[in-house]
Amino acid sequence: MSKINGFWKKLDLFPPAIVRCLAADKSPGKSVALTDDQISERSGLSVARVQEIYWEKSWDDVPCGDMKKFVVACNVDFGDAEVMKVLSRRIGSNSGFKWKHLRSSPNFKLYQQLLKHALS
């Protein structure tokens, strides 16, 4: 498979809602979910725009520049093959509701809604 096809496959596997649920500051043994405000600050997008993006069913209606800002601000690196392999296994197993950084966040109900939205 070419790298281009691999990129598009990643976009399909990781729609905006999934990327939002993966948004975290990561350190060894611990991840802390990012808030919409933190993603907004890191991306330069407004909080309203961040929220619009993560409720999109796919990346189809998200301009490339906004997608890049959002994904980078969420600390998701489509170019890191090892990380993508681990994340792909997690997504494929529907284990999203077990992720500690989501369960411990005050936004847990939002994450549940986003995961249902993305996986439906």
C-alpha cells in the first residue's frame, strides 16, 4: 500500500471525534485529557470551531488547514507508525470507554457521546 493510501485510511479510521477523544498530554504511565480550551489555544482555532470539527462525522467538510491545526493540537501524529498501530488496535477493539484519561476527565459524558457518534 502506498503512503498516500495509508494516509487516507488513517483519516477514515480516525475521524474528528476519535481524534478529540485521543487528545491528551502524555507522559510515561499517565495521560491527561485535553480540554476544548487547551486545544483551541494550541491550534489557534476558536473553541466553537474546535467543537464544530469534532462533531463532524468525517474529515470531508473540514478544510485541510483546520484539520492539521486540530490534529496537531490534539497530540495525534498520523506519521508515527508505532503510535498509529497501537491506536488502531484500540479503536478496532471498541475499548474506548476503558481509556483512563477519558474516565478520569470531568468531560467523560462528552467523550461517551463522541465515541458513539464516531462509531455509529
